[in-house]
Amino acid sequence: MLRIGVRELRQNASKYLARVKAGETVEITERGALVARLVPPHQGDAARDRLIAAGKLRPAAAPRRLPAPLVVEGPSATDVLDELRADRG
């Protein structure tokens, strides 16, 4: 596993993306602290595949649309917060 700083990634992004495409994992640091990890796409799917195999996750049979958000009667959250703040002041 390779570990590089943000500046190095910014200056040589193509080089490191090629390494990730080849299967290598690259850790990105900022001032020595780990802030991100670049991994090949197939590695990210491994956890999902394990959960499916263990029967803990059922993949969707087909994509579905999300239901429309509920319309709530009464004052908005902004109005309620404004009122609470006015009571404090």
C-alpha cells in the first residue's frame, strides 16, 4: 500500500490513478494524517458481496423510485426555530 500527501497527489494524479487502476491502494495524507484512501472499484464491492453471500443483505430486484416526500401541515421548521430563538432573546 502506497501513502502520499495531498500535494503529491495533486501534482501527479494521473500517475496514481493508473496505479489504482492496476489494483494498488493509495492512501492520501494531509499533514501526516490519513484523510482518504483510493481503492480499485472491485475492492469496494467485496464487502457488499460478502454480505450478500452471508444472507445479511438482499440486493434490489429492480431499481425503484423513492416515494414523494410527505407534506406536513402547520408552521415550517424555520418558523418554529425563529419563534424559539425569539423567546430566548
